[in-house]
Amino acid sequence: WSDEQLLDFIEQHPILINRPIVVTPLGARLCRPSEVVLEILPQPFPGPFTKEDGEVVG
């Protein structure tokens, strides 16, 4: 797959990306599982992080 083909496919089938793409000065990540966003935050997250299902991480 070329990058362009992959992006076209994702555009046609957005359900394939069921987590947000997060961009910070430290990089970009597809945040699945959601707590990987903690790895690219420019400053530490203040306190525990609670996922959608109620699980506390970090």
C-alpha cells in the first residue's frame, strides 16, 4: 500500500480508526488504547486518567 492508497481507504472507511489521532509537540499517535495519549502530552497529566469504561490508569 502506498500512503496515498491507505489514506484513501481510511477516508472511505473511517470506522477503521475508532480512536482519535492526537498531535502534540512530542508527536502524533493513534490513541488506542486511549491511555497512550499520556505518552505524548507535553506536560504530565495532573492526576489519574479515567478511561471510558471507568478504568483508572496512570
